Amino acid sequence: GYDCYKLELTRKPGTDVSYSRMIMWIIKENFVPVVIDYYDEDDPALQEKRLVESDIRVIDNIPTAMKVVMHNKNNNTQTELELLEVRYNI
């Protein structure tokens, strides 16, 4: 595992957002988020989704997650994004 900061982000009262709060784990060394939990708009205790970033590589001095998975806890599905090649500043 990584040495991480754990942040809880809550919505501002009166704003129209999809989630009531988010909890993020961010690597202290490079500030890359590795896990983000998204909570229900109406029930802040109900976790709806979890985003997990992995296979973090430094490309052109930029920490880059080569794999991202979003788990949807409501319907037990997930979406995966795997980057095969990344180029910056082209």
C-alpha cells in the first residue's frame, strides 16, 4: 500500500451535485488519488461507487494511473479503463 492522506469532501449546502460526499485516499508522495468513494445524494452513509486507480507510472515526470476501475455498488457492475500508451505535451 501507499502512505496516503484521507480526505472527506462534502457538498456545499444548496448546491446541485450528484453525491453528498466523497472520501479520497491520495498518495502523500505525489498527490495521486488512488481510491475515491462516492456517497448517495440523499443518504450520506450509503456508498454508491468506488473508483480505484492502479499501476501508477511516472511518464514525463507526471505520475499517471495506467488502470482505473469504477465499481458501481448499486447494480454490482464495474467499468475498467486501461491505458496502453500515454504521451504528454505532444
